[in-house]
Amino acid sequence: MEGADRDSFALPFLQILQKMSPQLDRNDAKYIKGAKEGDILNTASLEVYDGEEGILVAPVNFKRSFVAWTIREKGGGFKGEYQPSDPIVMTTTKDTKNRDLLPDNQTHLSDTRLHAVVLLQGDVPAPALISINSTQIKKSKRWMSAMQEVQARDNLPTFAHCYKMTTVPESNDKGSWMGWNIQPEGPLAEQEHVDAAVAFYRALQSGSMKMKADTTDHQAGE
């Protein structure tokens, strides 16, 4: 590993599999046998977790950004990432699909909440990222408020407690999908889990690991 640097590693994303996800299509190269709508996918290991049973995570860090995508009508694709303070964020206007478009009328800015967590599944706790946008932003806000309340009470880092993340069916007048359900699970009980959370936090603070937007999946950001 002597030649490896921070750009040699990719933090896995934890994603909800939706009805149109390629992992559910038998004719797609990304198909995963046994996976079903509402399951949770680890994009690095390709391990799939049952959405009803859920996963346990310890929240380590948070980042908000605006991720730019070419709209699907123009071919789609990742175009960049902007901080909330960037002046370009204020130049968007709503289109008929309620998307925030830049003046070129083909670039959509997706308000995205990125949660860095330690995944507490299996034998070894592992760092991961959860990208939340669109209809799920309210879930991120509630989660942040819950973490703030716990932190104010015990004056410990957010990763001193873990949360259970399951998936639930949701819908509006535009369609249906599977969304997150996040509930507090209690304090971390294993020293190994605490050590993993501290190590991940320090790696993010030092820059040896980076919280970057998921550029491979629009995640229904439109």
C-alpha cells in the first residue's frame, strides 16, 4: 500500500434500492441476485441489507452542498459540487418539475445532505457515507435535531450514540419510492465501535479521507 494516497480509496455509500435501480434488473450488469426494492446497498462491498431489518450507524460528521447534474432530458451526468455560500446557488429558478435550474436551463442543483457514519454491521465497523436529498431532506433535518438534543444532554460527540436506519414506502402526487426511517438506538456499547468512530472522525478532520458527493447516481435528485 506504499503508493496509495487519499485519492486511492473510495468511501462506500449506503443507498436505498428503488424499483428502477439497476441492481434489481436481471438484464443489467449491476444486477444483484436476491436484492429487492427497499433494501440498503453498500456501494463498495455490494453487500445488501434488508430494509425492514435496517442497519445500525454511528453519525460522525455532516456536510451540506449543492450537487450539479445535467437534467435527464439532456443526457444526465454529474457536473460539479458547490458550497451553500457559493453565489451560483442564488442564481437558480424553479422549472415546471420544481427543479432548481441554473441559467443554462439544463443544469439542476440538488440540495444534498451528506452524513458520514460508521456502519455497525458485521464483524468489523466500517466508515460509510449516506447522501440525502429531495424528499428525504426532512429526514436529515430531524436526524440532526435529534443528535443535537442528545449532545446537549450528555455533552458527548454525536458518535457516542447509534441510530437504526430502516426503509419505508412513501409517495406523493408524482409517484412512490422507498425512504429512510431513522430512530435512536442508544449509546455505543462496544469500545471497538467507539475507536472506529474516533478514527474516522480524525481521518476526515486531517483530510486523509474526504466527504465527496456520489457522482455515480442521481438518487432521484430531480
